[in-house]
Amino acid sequence: MDIELKSRTVYLIRILLGSEDGLDVTSLLEKLGVTKRTLYYELEHINEWLKASGHGTVKVVSHRVILFTDNKDSLRNDLDKTRSYYFSIEERKAMEIVMISLSDEPVTLEMMRTFFDVSKNTILFDIRDLKNELMQRNITLTSQVKSGYLIEGSEASVRKLIGEELQKLHNPGVRTIIRAMMQKSLESMTSNNIDFHEIARCLTRQYEKDIKGEIFLHETEFVNIMILVSWIRSTRGYIFNMSSVEKFAISNSASYRSVELSVQKLQIHGLKIHPMEIFFITPLFLGIHTSTFISEEQENSFIAEFTYELLRNFERISCISFVDKERLKSQLVYHIRPLYFRLKYGITSVNALLEDIKRMYPVIFRFTAMAIRETDSEICSMITDDEVGYLCIHFASHLNEKRIIKTSGASVDRILVVGESNMATSILVEDQLRSLLGNSFKYELVSTSKIRDWMLDDYVLIISTAYNSNRFTCDHLVSTGPIISDVSKKRILRIINERGTSDEISGKVNDIIKIVGEYVKDEIARTNLHFDLFRLMNKEAVSDDMVTVDGIDKKVKNGEILQAGSGKTWQEVLGAGCRSLVGEEKGLRLFDRMVNLMLKNGNKTFRITDDVLLVHCPMQGDPEANVDISVAVAEEPVDFPNCSGASVIVFLSTKDNYTHWGVLDEVYSYFQVRNRLNGILELYGSEEKMIAQGV
């Protein structure tokens, strides 16, 4: 018989043999994944072979493909004699690994030569190549006289290898051969001739029933085959294992309990699956088919590197340096390992203390979330606020949040007084506000010429002393003359109660006013009492060692911006920033220190946005160290070491691990609003830069 059949042709004849009424053309096209033209070409080729072998013909009748033959058994026998698949080199190597790993009999050189119908040298070349490839995975391929070829290594690595090779063998005909081989292996090892593939399908259906819904797997058939892989390998004595942390994560899932129950039912009927294999089968139902790691060692290395990068990012973002870094790293690894497995297997973790953590450690929580986003790993997008809260606790345990809050300028509500350019009236009004409210707020003065609409939301209250304040409006604006009237006082009080962040204090004041209200009938007296109580209760909230650095918004409004011009090097811009922070003489010393630090590791910069760069200038140990910021605007982007061009550079000097956090948090919050950058460029940038930014 001169006409040869390819695998798809043989597969098509076999499925037509199994159908009395034929198969619908549309369903065949979907099953084979081919065009109608290709299908009709295959049918033409089949008819040539059937005619030459005397086995009948195929016809398309009413849009159905039907096989007409007088002797199906004879046709099956001839198909069995026909080599049904011509493996490519890659497919042949994949099939060799599958055979060696899953066959119930020794896989020898002669056995593979016969199966693939190739020369002995071809198989030897394949084995040589496979040995080199498997060596990269810490897996060995050896041969023994009695047992044939053997694949040995970590069972988790071997299972992953088998899964990857099976994915390469996706041809329906080859899958049929593989299923037949696996069925034969299980029958031989268990002395049971039940349909093991059907048992695997039953496990899947039982899982659907247990979770009360339809399972959506990438490839259910592949999962069923991998269940049989688990059965064969464990029966041969190759038991799957994983770390106790990973087992703990999986055992807490509903999927694990479903598989565990199914395995117990099978054991009752004499079908044994090793209990450890539940930890292999469960992730299959969870949809975990592939991973970038080929071994447990690589996975451990990833966790360690992720932890190091997270810690490094947190230091960069918070502008600190942990003293006991190794101890903190060990604690983080201890938590990140189960976190990684929870993400890997899609197991949701609910942090019951999340809101308390956010309330107690607001700055640390925000910086932790930022550090995670900066970490170069695809798992970062899967980390929820619940998980961020857990990591926040570890960072908080090495920091003093109370001290951070105590020295945080950003934790204080701000009041803006807007007036004419001479500011005399504004100063008078500020004094009256301090008498009414005390030092529980941060007061800032600005002239009407420098105010912009995008600045208004930064303040809890805005007082305008200008004659014409119609050029800007907002809900929390109070217009007043040189002396604040009683009407204005009542409006100020209402706005502070509505917008102030001191909810607990405002609540206590209101409770007291309600109690004594019946004894204080006069509205003016009630208003003054309200202010007195508010001022008294806020006295403890303000610390003498509070950092009173002008924030970035005030620097912008007051025009305290370094205009770097064009064509400047990073050293020139850095020098200007250092001098602006600490003066000419100390600026030179700070500049020299910063150049060495920047060239050494470049870990003193952090990109806030595409156009804004933070440069951390640590001054720990300097007796005249202070906390301050300086802002530079360059007409052309400036490239710093390990950091590509930025148009706005924010310099921050620090003296310890705490006192700068409020100022720093304010800087980050400031640039979260896009039009703030546009506002800076509008005031201080070049015309070309403004056009580029769409200003």
C-alpha cells in the first residue's frame, strides 16, 4: 500500500468509524481546527487510501460526513498497522520523556527506535540532547540494563517537566496514544482494568458539584491527564511533596477538601491515591498549570529577591535606612512565602484588622503600598490591601509610628489666608484665627496673584481678605474684612466641623455644647464657647518638636523654585539643590557627599511620576542637620544616575528616620494630582515644556 496516512487523517477515520450516522461538517471543522477546504482535501486523501485498500468510501450527505464500509474490524486492523503519526523532532523528544516517565515497562533504546520508526543513532542523539537540557533543571537522565532509561530529580520538577512536554503533544491522535499508554500502565500496576481516564473526569465533575458551580479550566482534558500522571508516578513510588507553608496554604482551600473527599471515596472502592498527591491535584483544579520556575530552589530564590527588592524600595520611598535590616528581611520572608502561595493558588486572605492598621499606621501603609507597586514582579498586581496590611505591620514593628505622626507636618489640617500683595490684612486675620483656633492648624498666607484653582482642595478652610475674591470660588471659602465678624466665625466653625480631620475632638466638642446648650442661650456666646473648647482640646495634639517645614505647595506658591534652565548636567542641578537646602558653605559638603552616594549605588532617588524625581539628601550625624525641601524645574529633562530624565526634581534633606515623613508624604500626595505638575510648569516651566505637557 503506497499511500501513507498522516496523523490527522488517521484520527479522522477513527472518529468516523465510531459514528454510525456520520459527523456534522461544522462540528468536524471545530474539532479539527481546520478550514472547510482543508477538510475536503483530507476526505479526498482518505478516499484514495480507502479505495486502494478496499475499505469503502467517505461521502458528504446532507452536510454530514459518513464512512461507508463493509468491514469495520478489517479497517481498524489496517489502521493499527499504519504508522499514524510522524513526530517532529521536538514532539519526538517530548514523547520520549513522557514514555520514560509514565510507561509501566522498561523503556529501552530498541523500544523507542521501533515506536518512532527511526534509526538507533537518531534516538541516541535525542538522549544526548535531553540529558543536556534536563541538567539545567537539576534532573538526570540515566539508563540501566534491566530498568531501561530513568528520569530522576525532585518530583515537583519532574512533574512540571512532564506537564510541559505533554502540552507540546496536543495533536488529538497523539493524545489518544498517550491516554492508551497511561491506561495500560495503570492497569498493569493496579491489576484493575477500569477506565482510569473516566475516573479522572469523575473527580472533575465531583469538584464542580462540591463548589456548586461550573469549573472553568484552561484545558480540562489536560488536567484529567495530569491526574493520571499523579496516579502513575505515585504508584511507582515517586511521591509528590511540597513545603509545609505551601501545604498549609492549599489545605485551607475548598478545592483541597473536595479532592480529599474524592480520594477517600476512591479508597473505599479499592482505588488508592497517595494522600500527598492531593497537594498535586488540588492546584490543577485551582488553574495552576504553569509557572516561570522549574524548581523549588528557583521559587525560593524568587521569594528572597522579591523580599530584598521590597525592602530596598521601602527605604527609597520613605528616605530611611533600617538599622537591623537582616532581621527585618527574615521576618518579611517568613510572611511573604505564604503570601506568595496564597497568590499562586488564588486563595483570598481577609485581614480583619485592615481598617485598624490603616488608622494606626497611615503613612507606613501608604509607603508599603508604594513599595509593592515599585517591585518588578507580576504578582504585585495581585496583592490586595489586606495583604498590604500584613506587610505594613512588619515595617511598623521596626519603626515608631507615634513619633512619625508627632513630627508629621502633613498630619495637620491647613488653613489658607488669601490677601492683597502687601499681606498686612492677611497677617491681622491670621492672628485672629490663632486666637480662635489655637495652633491646631497650620496657617499659610498667599497673595491673590499666586493662587490657582488647583491649589484650593489642599486646605480645610480658605479665608479671603481680598477686595475682589470672585476670581476663585469654592465651598470652603470665607470672605472677611480685617476683623472677623460673628457671622464669619459661625461659617468658619461649620466648615471646620465638616472638613476637619480631627473628627474625635470635634465630636467631643459638639457633645459638650449639646449638654450645656440649654444654659448658654446667646448664639455668640455659644460660638465663642465652641472655639474655646476646640482650642483647649487640641492643645495636646500639637507637639513642641513638630517639624514646621514649608510644604511643596507653599514653595510653589511663594515662587521658591530653582529654575535650572537648559543643558544642565545632573551634578549642576544637584549642586543647586544642595545649596538651596543648607546654604552655600554646607551645600558644598552635602554636594560632595551626595555625588559619592549617587555614583556608589544610585539608591537615593525615587521617581514619583514620569516627570518628577525625588532626590534624598541624608544628613544624619551632622549637628546642623535639618529637614527641608527644594524644588528645581529644568527646561530639558535631566538624567540622574540609574534614573532617566526628569523635568521636576524635588530635593529632600533628612536628619533621622522619622522627622521628614510628614513632609515626604505631602510631596507624594501633591503629585498624585496631575494638574499640580501642570501648575508648576505653568508658573515656572518653559513655553516648549508647557506645550509638551499640554498646559
